[in-house]
Amino acid sequence: MKIRFWGVRGSIPAPGPDTIRYGGNTSCVSVETRTGGLVVIDMGTGLMHLGNHLMTGAFGKGQGRASILLSHTHWDHIQGLGFFPPVFVAGNQFTVWGPGGSPEVLEGILEGQMDPNFSPLQTLKNFSATFDVRAVRCGLPFDAEGLRVTCREHPHGSATALAFRIDDGTRTFVYASDVGQPDAGAPPHPDAIAFYQGADVLLHDTTYRPEDQATRRNRGFSSYEDAADAAIAARVGKLVMFHYDQDYSDADVDELLASCRATLDARGGAAIGLVPAREGEELEI
Ligand SMILES: [Zn+2]
């Protein structure tokens, strides 16, 4: 699997001179399978850049297809959709897997952001591509472009978000962003650890420093310590840091990286690799 980061920021885009190295776009990650299939995870503003890239290939000719996995429908995970050029090319096919309990509810939520009060697109029906919306049922694995996907719902503030475990038969990638443990200092939930167990790569949100998380607990995000503890407990091969707070500069994220490394080393995770997600970079597993 080739994992590529198109948006790594949390909550709201934060472009500017202080975020140029890690990037200011919100959550969007692509996974290319060994056979050339494409799975997109989350549709934050990074989706626009992925779309522009895809238009240079089959998607520009109306011959592309992809599965999109949607963790939840907060703005920073859906806002790129109206700016994703491949949906305006007839012939392209998308299958969207996400929360909501039923395809109608999920489609209704996505339709809501196209309302004329928010967008000139007015409705999803103005897309030329096929846009097939399906609701996932956690516990029931499904196939996305030849990858086996399972999901788990974790707490995220007053809502929930889905984590995805993606398996290609030889390698496993877990995407777990916007993970909000309700109790300060609580160890990772046993069900979460079981879900992450032994993954080659665990992408986990490291939205905050612990001291910043303490003042914003109700927002439902993890600190780098939460992510490190989960990685150690689940014995993963590599931890990817993700979904940095919008107010953190590149220097802040550098500091987050050093602190996360030190936490892993001090708590028994010295063998775990650590990579900070950076917009435009790729990770092959
Ligand atoms: Zn988010």
C-alpha cells in the first residue's frame, strides 16, 4: 500500500508561512493498492489537491473509480468534496462508505453542505460522476478496491468518529483520527487497542500537547501521549502523527514530534517507528 498525505491539519484549514512545512489543509489521505486501486480516507480540503492530481490520469477522462472512507462528517473531513474536480467528470465512479446508520441519512448530511446557502453547487445531483453513498456497519468487514476494511466507532466530543482497519492480505494500515477519550489520563480503551493490534502502521491523531488538551477536553481529540500509549499497547510497527491543531506552527509540530518520540522511548515503545504526516509526502508499507 502507498499511503499519501493530502491534508494533515485538524478542525480548520491553516495555510500560511508558519505551516508551510507540514501543510495547512484538513484531513485527507489516499491509499493506493498494489494493483493500482484507490481508496481515499476523509474529504477535508486536502481532497482538492488529490483531485487536481487525479485529473492528470484516468479520472480526467472519466475512467476513474475510487472508494472513499469517511470517518465522520465534521467540516474538516467533508469540506473538500465540492472542490474535488473528478466528481464533475461523467464516467468516474465513487463509492462512499461512512457513518450515519443508513445511506439516506449520510447522503442527507453530505447534501446539506451543498445547500445554496453554503455552496453554489446546490445539490449532489449536480455531480456528473456516479456517487454511491453507503453506510458502514461496524463489525461487518467490507471490500474497498480489493482491500478488506473493518471499522470501529470511537468517542469524539459530543459525537463519534470511525476508525478504519485496512488490510491488503500482507500489510495492515489503521486510520484512527479524532479520537477523544472522555477521561483525562485514562489508558487507551481495550477495544481500541484490540482494533489497532499489530498494525504495520497506525495513523492516530496527535492533535494536542497534553497541557493544551487539558483545557479543551470536550473537543474530543488526542494528545501525542494518548497516541503513543495506544501505539505501545497495540504493539504497532509505526505510528503516524496526524491532525495537528490549527494554531500549531511548524516549530510547534517539530516539538510535538520530539516529545512523542521521547514518550515512546520512555514508556517501552523504543522499537516503534514515528513519522509526522506531512502534506505531499508518501509512506509505503
Ligand atoms: Zn477533525
